[in-house]
Amino acid sequence: MSYPILSTVIFLPIVGAIFILFIKRTNESLIRWTALLLSLLTFGLSLPLFTSFDKTTAQMQFREVSNWIPAWGIKYSLGVDGISVLFVLLSTLLTILCVTVSWKSIKQRTKEFYAALLLIEGSMIGVFCSLDLFLFYIFWEAMLIPMYLLIGVWGGPNRIYAAIKFFLFTLVGSVLMLIGIIVLYLNTGKSFDVMQMMTTNYPYHLQLILFWAFFAAFAVKVPMFPVHTWLPDAHTEAPTAGSVILAGILIKMGAYGFLRFAMPILPEATKAMSPVMMVLSVIAIIYGAVICLGQTDLKRLIAYSSVSHMGFVTLGIFALNIQGLQGGILQMINHGVVTGGLFLAVGMIYDRTHTRKIADYGGTASVLPIYAAFFMVFTLASIGLPATNGFIGEFLIILGGFTASKLMGILSATGIIIGAGYMLWLYQRVFFMEVNPKLQGFKDIDMREILTLVPLVILVFWIGVYPNTFLSFMDVSVQNLISRVNSAGQPQVAQQILEVIK
């Protein structure tokens, strides 16, 4: 490319956020249009990643490398492969939708809100592009502060509690990961270079310790059972844009961390711990789905459904076969699209009714028919209806899980059944039955809101009907990753555990 594409899409929103802070507070229209223009420009500049990507190689592409702090072996190293490139594009797309959905709902501290949103975007993209662990850690932590502010300043009644809980859970995990990064640095010739670490063979016992150090950060971010409890509170109290960012991108970073660091750098530990990770994943799938059946709050129900859906993602990843891994990565994209769409839709109706309680609705389809149609699409995609994106992702994951362990595959399938139950029950209570008099007089969604939802609907059917567009990006990279893990030895104890769960 003629310009440093990765640096551009990382730092354009960050510089834009600083620029917005200098706009007069009273000029809210200019603030909103500036944020929209910056998010659209960032998305446009990221499109060459999609159109110019070479799908035939597992090598990192669009590389940018320069010495940053040579004395410490720290480099400014960026690059993407078939696993990370799709998440960069998803980040830039969802940011646009977060700007538009907040157009009328954010009425206080507008410039700070949009500045925080753009800072999060730049940090998220930086995480997916970093090939130096020191640089990765900076971006990983950088997004924590603006996300904390997004929840704590513009959130619901219990926003302070939710923001502090989110901050503490993430920070504790990150500190343990930092210790692991330092240990890796000392055992890799004092280098933070991820590519060099991938070609270094570390002793098994060291790998095991490092795996759990990284697990502390990545499992919290996913979030895996039992460190998931921050997510429902954060989702419930966050503003709509915050919930979309959390569901669409932020919780994908934990799973991405396993793919980028734990698996290729610590392959023996990954194979040893895969049975444990699969068990935790199945627990999350069933537990999250069952908890959804008892929820009375719209956002809280969708939040717990994320715990269940992300359980499918980690199950696919730690099945350690091509089907499961491709399904897990695709389902990360799918979850960002579908759950992001559901949170957008909930935010739109909340702006009208100012209530999230399911009992306060009923017969909404009669009052807001266009809105009901959009919500139905995301509901059916969430339960994995064929021809929607949710189906192909869950199908590949269960296929991969069943290949690794018949028991895990069968148990995980129960999550789909329960998921269909709670989502269809939710739709029945909100959109059908007797019309609640409180809903009379509300206007259907307008053109701005329709245009916000349409891109996600297109992706629901695009991925569902022709998933190869996206699977082809990751195919070679996934095969390379599986080869790296399978080339490692398998400790006898891990082999025995795997035989038991099979």
C-alpha cells in the first residue's frame, strides 16, 4: 500500500478524539458530525485490508516494523493475518454504528463521549494489529480507561458499581498477564517480538505457568466461567454504544489472545489444558443459557446469552481441529454482528420507553412493525437458524467439538436448544400478546436507525448464505496454527484426561 494502513486506522481515531476535545462544548452538531466523519474515514481506509489481502499465505501482511526502544528490545511492530484482519474491519464498522445510534440519546458531555468512543476504537484496532507484546499490552490497557468512563459517566443507575467491577476484574487479569509477558521476555533473548516467540521452544513446565498467567487476562475478557460476573453488570449499565463495543469487540479480545499468543507460543500447554478449557466452555454454554430463562431485563438477558455464545467460541478454539477453530473465529464475528444488533435494537426502544423490563412490553409488533422485523432477524440469527450467520458458526463448532470429544459435542448442543427457547420466549413476550397501553403513540424507528441496523442485517445473511467469503481469509492461517500446536508433544496426564472426556 502507498500509506501505512495499519498505523493510519489505529491513530486516525485517536488523533480525532483529541481534536474533538478542542471543539466548543456548545457546538454539539459539529462534534457529532466530526465523530461520524472520522469513523467513516477510518472504515474507508481499512477496506484495503479486505480487498488487497492475500488469502494464500499465513504470513503477516501489511507489516510495519521499526525500533522503538532498542535498549529493551521493544519494537513498533504491526501486522495482520487471516485471523486478525476480520476483527479490524468489524471494529471500524461497529464504531460507525455506535456513533449513529448515540446521535440523539447522548445529551450530556457529548464531546467527551465521542472522544472516548474514538479512543476505544484506536486501542481495539491496535490490539488486533500488534506483533510486539509490549505494544500489545499498551493497547490492551489503553482501552480500559475510556471504557470505564463510558460505563461510569454515561451508564445507568448502578453505573459506578458496574464500572469499578469491570475495571478491577480486567486489571487483576492484566497484571498477571504482564508478569507472564516479562517472563517470556526474559526467556526469549530479552525480546518482546511475537514472531520470535512463536519459533522459540519453551520448557513444558514454563509453558504451563505462562498459560495460566495469560488465561487470567484472556478468560476475564471472554468472559469464561467462572470469571464472567462483571459482564452482565457492565452490559446492563453501559449506554447502548458501550454495550455494542463490549459485545461486538471487547470480549472477542480474550479469545483472540488465546489464538494469537497462548496457542502458537505455548503449544504444549495448550494441548495439555484443552480438556479443561473444553469443560469450562461447555459449563458456560449451558449455565449462560439456563440463566437467560430467568431474566426480566432485556439487556441482562442478552448479556448472559453472550456468556453462552462465547462458550461456543472457546469450545471451538480448544477443540484443536480445523473445523472447530474456523467455527470459533467465525462465531466471534457472528456474535459481534448479532449481539451488537440486538443491543442496538434494545437501545433504540429504550430511548422511547426508558425501560428495559420485559414485563413493560407486549404487542410491540403492532406499534413498531419495522422495528419488530429487524429484531426478528437478529433473534433468528442468535438461535442459529439456517441461512443466518449463527447457523454456520455453531455447526462448525459442534462438528469440531464432537470430533474432539463426543460428550462435549453432545452437551454443547443442548445450549442451542435452550438458546432457541429463551430467545423465542423473549420475542413472544415483547412483540406479541396483548398490546401494552404504555406503548401506544410511540413512533417506529426512523431512517437513521434503519441505516444503523441495515449493515448488520446484510452481514447476517451474507455470512449465513456464503460464509466462504470470510472463511477463506482465515483458512491458511488456521491450518498453520493447528500445525504449530499439533507439532508439540502431549503430556501423558493430558492425554489421559482427553481420553476420559472422549
